[in-house]
Amino acid sequence: MEKPVEILSEYQEAFLRKYPYPQLFSVISWGCAATAWLATVLNRHPDIFCVHAANHAWHILGNTDKIDGARYLRVIGAQGHAHVAAGGVHGMSRHLVPECRQIFGSKFNAAVVVREPMARLRSQLALFDDFAGVHAWDVEYVDAVMARAQVSLPANSYENRLFVHAANMLNAVLEEGNVGKIYRCEDLTTSCDVLGGFIEEITRGMVSASSQWLESAVQFKRVNVHSGSKRIELADWQADTVRRVVDPRAWEIYESLGYPSPDFVTGSTSRQTVAV
């Protein structure tokens, strides 16, 4: 495949000569999968510079265009030029990973982080609650999703459309396998061996972690937790929406990763209650 043609200004080229990017990485995730924790832990490693969805914060708080892909990685790389590896978690679009692999070659790698689907869904719902009253997510696209899946909402409100969006995000796993190796956040947050292998994977072996560092990492407190202590019972229309919107092939992938499908998908008549 032909390498993408990029045009950098003389100033940009000079800047990158002064602050050359190290080994680059991107951890692909749509969030609600311990991504803030992971970015914080990676950034605590002396050889790694890592950000968490920095382009999103720049866009919202800095009133700037949201950069992505190679442009985003260059900024992160220049900021982390004094480190062995630099990258981000939950900031880059998965469809731009192939282009970045072409541009940066062996100087870049990507991996994917997922979470048990229903726990991830309820975390997403809790996050929506944190922004209640603010239309922070663009949900115009869900019209096509509802038409395809024949979803009927009790009311065409923003909040109900947000639920369709949350359910649809579980389908991302259908494309994520083509991006890079998939890791379960439940393993990354508890297993020294898995976290150590993950670090070597995303940095192409340029960075490793000592057993002492890894033990400290998996004991590090949770970061930016969306959930509380309440329990949420999915309404019948919500369970039906999940059943209709999430592709059966996605459930197969989740099961291959060790996540059982929920009862209301497999056919059980038990009511679905989830702890948030």
C-alpha cells in the first residue's frame, strides 16, 4: 500500500528535529473501560509519556478543532520527546490507525482495551447522568441505527436516544479486532503479567516494567470512576433496544473474550438488573 503523502511546513520539520518523537502508541477505546486509570498508570512509568483523550479536552476547553490521527500523535510525541515512548489512551479514532501504521511504520503500534459489555454500558449511562441537561453527545446518527434495528422508543427524547447510542457503541468490537491486539481492562487492572505484556506490546518492546513497578501499578486506585452504588434495572424497552441494536457477531466476539452474553440476549426471561 502506498504511503500517505504528508506536507509539513519548514517550521514543523525544524520543530520535530528539535523535539523528535520517540516510539509512539495509541490505545484504542471508546471509554468506560478503565481508560483514565490506564493512562495515569502508564504515565507513572519513567520511560513513558501518556495522555488521556487530551484532544477532547483541548477541543472543549481550548475551543480548538479536534485533531486526530498522525497530527495528534506528533503533538504527543513532541511533548514526550524526552521519554522512550509516548502515546495516548482513548483519544484516537480507530479508523485512522492503519494510516498511522503507514506513516510511522515500526515507530508506532496500537492496541485495544475492552470491558465486560453490560458493566461498560452501565458505566456509560452513569457518565451520561453526570452531564444531565447538557447535550454533550451528537446523537443524530442514531436515526439510521434505529431504522436498521427497528427500534421503537417510548419517547424520542435526547436521553432515550443517548441510550441507543450507548448500546450501539458495544458494536465497536466488530472493527476493533482489525486495529490491534485486544486486552480486557479487568485483566490489565489486576494482573501484573498482563499489564507487563501490554506495555511491551504497545511500545514494541522498547519499554518494559519491573515486577515491583507492576505490583504497585495494579494496586493503584481507580481513576475518574463514573459509577456509584446505586443499582439500575433496565426497562423492557432498554433491554429490547440492546437486543436489537447489538449485532449477534459482537456478542460472539465478547464470548470469545470470556464475557458471557446477558440473559435477555440469550433468551432467559429473568429481568436484567445491573449495579452501577
